[in-house]
Amino acid sequence: MSDQSEQGAGPRPAEPGDAAEAPAQGAGRRTAGGLVRGTERIAVVGAGIIGLAVARELARTRGAEVTVLEKENRVAAHQTGHNSGVVHAGIYYTPGSLKARLCREGVAMLREYCAEHGIPYDEVGKLVIAATSAERPGLRRLAERARENGVPGIAELDAIGLREVEPHAVGVGAVHSPHTAIVDFPAVARRLAADVAELGGTVRLGHPVRALRERAGGVEVIAGGRRERFDRLVCCAGLGTDAVAALAGRPGQVRIVPFRGEYYRLAGAARDLVRGLIYPVPDPRFPFLGVHLTRRVDGEVLVGPNAVMALAYEGYTWGTIRPRDLRSILAWQGTWRLAARHWRTGVREVYGSLAKRAFVAAARRYVPSLTEADLVRTTGGVRAQAVARDGGLVDDFAIDVHGPIVLVRNAPSPGATSSLAIARHIASVVPANS
């Protein structure tokens, strides 16, 4: 796949149009933390939670002068700002995978970070419910995997036990993860951006990357009308990954296919029917977990998401169609092979998108007292899912290193949960100046 592959108050981020120049390479300046900045200049593309965590880590541990380049006018504009806010405990992931390891490390790091900065972090717990006896074997395998991954407090419950946790839920059995939590990920991202600024870095909003090329010992970048030279560049562009990789001349062996996840929210008293998180037993063929019920830190309860292929990389609605994006998505042979392999599932997902009663039926499978009137459409999100040439959905995190350029190719859920651990991992693989 690559040269190297692995699966408040205070300074503000720069606003669009800010033109303050960074110190010349090698000039150096000392910050409050005592590290001398300016000996290594690193650009990070993308101001989602992973890009900001990477920038913070590089500034904090390497003393690098970091510049975050973000095309939108705010941080956390896409995947970070459009997810359900669940801090995953590590139940689902293949033991020994990068995803499993970084998720468990990331949970601990995120919990500590939120406590340090006063960001609400609520361990509401998760129930994974088997609705029928046919799902019991999958539930048992899930419990075994969770324990193998070191998830604390895992308990297997019968039909009576699960109702002690969620009184309005039904099923033949469940796995309970009491330490699965919820958090406001955009708030975490904003705090990370403030950290970057306090560490002497810059977050440049409204600065899309237009061109980049490797030069001797570094990378030249044109972004927001500025041409700059950096020692290293880390791409954490999410839905824009393929575009940045193409600019770098490193298209790779996977491509991003955008999947829109649509949500309803529970209205009025129906919110009281769900205490924490209620999930189905996942289909092992897909990385998508299926429609579930999720309490948020703001008190809302979400129902969803489904997973339909979007018609643009930022296709948040059916009406968002961008021909250039669509040509790029459909030009990848892996897209067609994925569609041929899973067309029946695709048809069901499209039906669920267009028919509210399909969402209601999925939710009622676990909370039967819900009615169609209890569900109100709300905003959804778009997942950047890497797809291989053979049509396989890339399950693990994937990070490529090409000389001075590091590309995060795949970091879907639990990417936000794992963000601080992913950042530490990426900082360890970004080549040091020779």
C-alpha cells in the first residue's frame, strides 16, 4: 500500500484570512512549556478531532512548530461534528488489531483529558441486545471478544437482567458494557485547537490545500493563497483524503467511499424510554453497527444511523449531488465490486432512508413502546470509509508513510474515541528531521 503501512479563554485558532507569518525555519522560540519551537515545521491537513490531536501531540512531544490547514471556517465541521458522541469501549474490534489497541488506549486518554479540561464525560453504559435466539451465538462471541480486548465490567445478561439496565427494552439476552460513555466531541476538538495555539502552533481556517509537492527534505504546500515549505506533512482529511493523496501523487490501493448515516431523534417523553445506549448484535460482514438508540450529553436520544452511499463526499442529503465527486467515487473499481457483493443490503438501506416506518420498526425491535410520532428527523453525517480494489471494506485503521508525507487512509469509528491514541501513534511514525 505504501512505503510504510499500518493498519475557554486563551489563544484562539487563526481565522480565515489571518496572515500572521510563522517564524522562519530554525529561528525557534520558547513557549510557556519550556520547549523551543521552530526547529521542525509540520503541516497537518484537517481540523477534525484526529488532525487537531495529531497537531497537539507533535507540538507537545516533539517541540514541532505545527500549522493545521482546514478548508472550512470552523473546526470539527464534518465527521467530528456529525457523530453520535459515543466513546466506544472496544467491544467489536478484532483482538490484536490497531483499532482494538488504540481504542482501549484512547478511551483512557480521552477520559483523563476531559476530566482535566472540564468537558462532560458520562459513562451511561451500553447494552448490545440479541432480539432472537438466532443472535445468541453472535452475542457470546461479542462478549468473548470484548474480554479479550480488555473491556472492563462486561456482563452477559438474560431477558430479565437486561430490563434491569434498560426497563423499556426487550430481547432474549444482552451484553452490558457499563463503562461505555458519551461526550461532546466538537467540544473536545475546540479544546484541542486551543491547546495547539497555546503550544505555539496555528490553526488556519478557510485554507484549503490546492497543491503540494515533495521537495528535497520537505514538502511545499499551497493553501489559502499561501505558498509555504514544511519539513513534514500529515494528512488527516477524512472525506477529503483522496483529493490530498492525489495532490501528493500517492493515490494508494484504497479509496474513500462516503456513506451517509441518517438519524431521527426521540421527541418529548419518549426520550425517557432510553437510559443509555441500546445496540443490535452487529452483522460481522459489515463495519456498520446498524440502527441503534443513543443518549447524548445534551439529553437528546438519537435513533440511527443507516448507511447509504452518498452522491458527494459531503453529501449530507439526497439532494446533494456533485458530479465531480460522483465520477471519482464510481471510477474506483472497488465501488462497483462492493455494490455487486452487497446490493441487497444497499437496497434495504435506501428503503430505510426513504421510509420512516423502517426506522421505527428497527427501533421497536428493542424498545417496542416507541411509535412513529416519537421519531423526528434530525441531522446526519457522512462516514469516510476506505474501500479496497477488490470491494472489501477496510476494517482497521490504515496509515501510510511516504517519505515526508503521512496519510491517514482510514480512521472511521472508533476514530474519535481513539483520537488521542491515534495521534500518539502517528507522532511515532512521522519521520524525524535527519
